[in-house]
Amino acid sequence: MTAEEYFAHCYRVPQTLPNLPLVDEEFLDKWREIPNDAEKFLSALYGRELNLHGKIKISFAQTLAGKLPVVDTENHEDFTTLASFLTNRAEKKALPVTVNAFTLPTKIDGEPHRIILLNRAPYSNVPAEKLSLTAEDWLKKSHALRLRHESAHYETLRLFGGMKNHALDEILADCLGQIAAFGNFDADRQRLFFGLEKGGDTCTGRLQFYCQKVLPSERPKIYATVDKFLDKLEVVGKSELEIFCELAGRQLA
């Protein structure tokens, strides 16, 4: 894929949106009554034993597209175990320590569900000191950021018919996540999350993952374009829905 082909991605945003939030999907009925023991609840729900090392918590996230179950873990090993368990894989698939969030498709009794899975860790593997925060404060903000980020992917799926591992989708989700966690969007903060340097065309971090289908020789064009795109984002005074729709319908270049 060339950079130009990559830049063509955006969502078709209808002029008139349905009433929001959307009605919850029917699978939510199976998640209404959650006992104190979340591990036993999941074992019973999926009909097979789940063995974890630490505690997990189940809650609900209210998104523009309806509610979603949220499963929180406290360590990466349990996060990896649950990622395989919830997607019905027989064997646990190794995940990088930098991966700590998913919006997972899953099936229960043959019925499709979708779940947000989150782990307690610094967002994008960025150290707290780079944001001038304490470790505990950064973990709290990381959770809020991840939750809003994953909710945004579910929202594009239900409202616009898709969700992609694409720079545009990640900017949209991180923008809303930053606002949820920090109260504002900051372009330099986003560069930290992506592994970009201001004014450059190289990447040392997470943004590389979203450009894997692009020819290596073309990737610097994407990094430079994203760098410029971040400085042009104007979110002050706009509602969450306005930001969501504007970014979803906007190409990077």
C-alpha cells in the first residue's frame, strides 16, 4: 500500500445521526447481574474454567453506541490469559507488554458479543515522569484514556460500520481518551504516545504498528503527515460528538 492509498481512509458520516446513545445490543442481557467473584462469573458464562493469578473486575462503559462490558486486570499475564479465553482460543497467545487494551469480539453460546479488556499499566508504555505525573496518578489517567479509546472504536463500528488499526482511528480514539483523562488534547502528548518527534518523519513507537501494510519507503510520509495533522486539531469548545464526527470523516492528508 502507498501512502496516498493509506491517506484515503475515513468514515462516511451521515448528515443526520440516530438518537444517541444507541440502544444497548441484546447480548448485554447476559451481563446484567455480575456477582462479586468476576472470575467465577466468566467461568460460568463461558462454560469452562478460568484460572487467573490476580483479581479482575467487571463493569460497564456507557458509549455513544450503547453499553459495553469492561473487564479489568491487574497484571499482564492475566490480561494475556483473558485475551485468549474471551476469544475462545485453546492456547494462550503471547502479547507484547506494551499491549494492554482490546475491544474484543467473542461468542457465548454461539451468540456474538463484544467486550472491552483493559490492563493496569502506563498508557503506550510512556513513563509517568515524561508527563510530570506520579506513577499512581498516571495509572489512573491511563485507565481513563484506554477506556475512552476503546469505546471510540466500538462507536465507529456501530455508527459508521467499521473499526480499523489505522492512524486516523487511533488519533480519534486517543483524542477523546486524552480529553477523558486530562481534560484536554495536547499534540505533544500525542507524539509521546505515538513515538513521534515534532517536525520529523521517523517513528520509534506505537504508530509503526498502524502502518504495517504500507510500503517501508512510504512510511516516512505518513509519520510526517500525522505530525502535522496533530498540530491542526482544534477541539477547544467542541462537544465530544462534534470531535468524534469531525475526525471520523476527515482524511489525514
